[in-house]
Amino acid sequence: MILKIKVIPKSSVNKICEEMANGILKIKITAPAVDNKANEELIKFLSKEMKKKKSQIKIISGFTSREKTLEIE
């Protein structure tokens, strides 16, 4: 499954907010966007929410962008 998301780093809580009009899912993450911490926190959060292993979730584009494309096995 391919999932397009927009990450909002340095939020007060980790949560899935809403689906935007263009089909992109907005997700708030508590970690800052420094030293890959937001990406790691995003994968950890989604693995818990979707009941998947962290190794089953991969960022395929947007490593340094707020808009990311994920591949979920």
C-alpha cells in the first residue's frame, strides 16, 4: 500500500489529524525535524497504529520534506 502524508513535527501529541482534499493524510508528530528524529518517530507511531512491524513501513520519498510517500507492506 502506498500512503501519502504530510508531517507536522514538534506537536504536543502524536496523532492522525485529517485527510486533506488532495488525498494526503496529515499526521502530527512530537519529535523535531532534526537528525531524522521526526522520520523515526513517524515510523514508530504508524507501526503502533497500524499494528505493523517497523520494518514493514518505508519512506520511499520525502526524507527531508514534510510531504512524504510511504510504502506499507
